[in-house]
Amino acid sequence: MKIVPVVNINGLLVDIEDAKISVFDRGFLYGDSIYEVTRTYNRIPVLLDEHLDRLWYSAERLSIPMIHSRELIKNEINKTLVKLNQDDAYIRVIITRGEGEIGLDPNLSTNNNLIIITKHLKGYPSWWYEDGVTLITAQIMRNPKNATDPSIKSGNYLNNVMAMTEASKQKAFDAIMLNQQGFVTEGTCSNIWIIKDGVINTPPLHAGILDGITKQQLLKLIKERGLKASELNFTPDDIKNSDECFMSSSTREIVPVKSLDGVTIGTGKPGIITKQLMSLYKNSTRAMTVPK
Ligand code: PDD
């Protein structure tokens, strides 16, 4: 039986055929919106407070006034999840600046739309985790920090869509994007990590990346375990010469990478430290979501 997504628009649970937003919504017209994605285990959202903190950060950076309280958003998420009635769920919370006369002036709309999409998370193909995935270096650059700063999780993902299009044309799983200095930033929807001589490294915030919640949690776990972590710039060649490489995100968690631009990384199989981090992260999220 197919499990249908459950959508909440401004507090109303709607059937998916009726889950529609106005063509005058600025999210549709300009990508003038912000969003967050997380998942549940045992019906409990993973690191929801951290995601909501980032939602507020994105709103502030884009001067989108938050007319919904944190409590209200949490209640609406719960209400939507209850209706979905699944242990493992994907949750997407979107806030658009709302509808108004067509025009760039943000004051043309004062009424945000709050949309929550939940769906059953079946899990991803096991080969991603057992064999690792392939990446390419995209020709398209990551937006510079002084343009649409990648640390803002906005609805404007065209840059990433263009990079993903390159990956798809080359039959790769995903693409990494570089910044104007030629350093690696991130994948189209995940952060990226390399491991060399036992040091686990991910690009610094100033490279122009999303400050991933999974990344923050992983850095915490790595430090707690006494493993060596750093946040230093690196290049595609550093990835090719690394011992291990992986990507991180809330929904996919840790995905090992086996090659970049056709060059095998390490042994071409998920590395020992990557596997250790996969299980560390898994245990930490399961521990956070034990039903009371
Ligand atoms: N993507 N970088 C980008 C560009 C992302 O879109 C994401 C998340 C990440 C990882 O962030 P986090 O660990 O907080 O999920 C990094 C989500 C999953 C998405 O858009 O579906």
C-alpha cells in the first residue's frame, strides 16, 4: 500500500491534490522562502531545535519577519506527523514571504505562508552505504558568501540544481561545487568530508557552505571520541588523494564516496573511519529518539 504524504498549509491538513500555493507567492516567484529538512525515528524529529534555530537564522539573514512562533511550528509539525502515522518520516518545513502584488519589494507581502510536508521515509538504497557513491566536480560555482550566502537555507536552490544537472548528465550520484578560490564547498544537498592520515576534515564555514546540523553533530561526536577533526579548505585533488571521503545530511546521514571525476578514492570502498562514524552517528540519533 502506498503511504501518501501529509501536507499542512497554514495549520490546515490538506489532501495532496489540494496542497497548493498561490502563483503570487514569493517563494514561487523569486525563491523568496526559507526551509528546513529533518527526519524522525520512532516518530521523534532528529535535532529539531537545531533545525529551528537555523530556520530563524535564515529568516533573519533574509529579513523575513517570523510571524509564527517556534511553539506553533513545533505543534503543527506534531499534528502533521500524527496524521502521517509513521515511525520513519521525512519532514520539510517551508516558510515563504507570502503573497502580494508582483514586485521585488519585500514589503509587498506581510503574511508568510507556513507549509509542512511529511512523508514516509522508506530508507535509501543499501548500495549507497555499502559500496559508496560517485561524485563529479561541477563547473558551476557555489554562490559566493556575499551573494546568496550558502549558509542561508533559502528556497533558491537553482545553483545546486544546475550542479546536480551536471552530475546527472555524467551519470554521477552528485556533484561538489567549488568557490571562487577553487576550494571545495559542499555537495548539492550535503556537506563533504575527507580523511587523510587519520584526520577528519570538512570545509570551514567561510568557504561558503551550509552549516549542516549533521556536520555539527558529527564534529561533536568526533571530538567526544578523541578523534582528530579539522575545518580546513581543500581542493578536488585533496579529495582524490585522500584515504576516505563521505557526505553528510539529515536525511541521508553519512554516505561514503568512492570516486571523484572517475578517480578512485582510497581503496574505492567505504573506509574504516567512515564506517566508524556511520555507526557513531546512527547510535547518537537513535539515542536521541527513544520514545519516553
Ligand atoms: N539538505 N548542504 C546543502 C546545500 C544542503 O542542502 C544540506 C541539507 C546540507 C546538509 O545539512 P544538514 O546536515 O543540516 O541536513 C548541506 C537537506 C537534507 C535537503 O535540502 O533536503
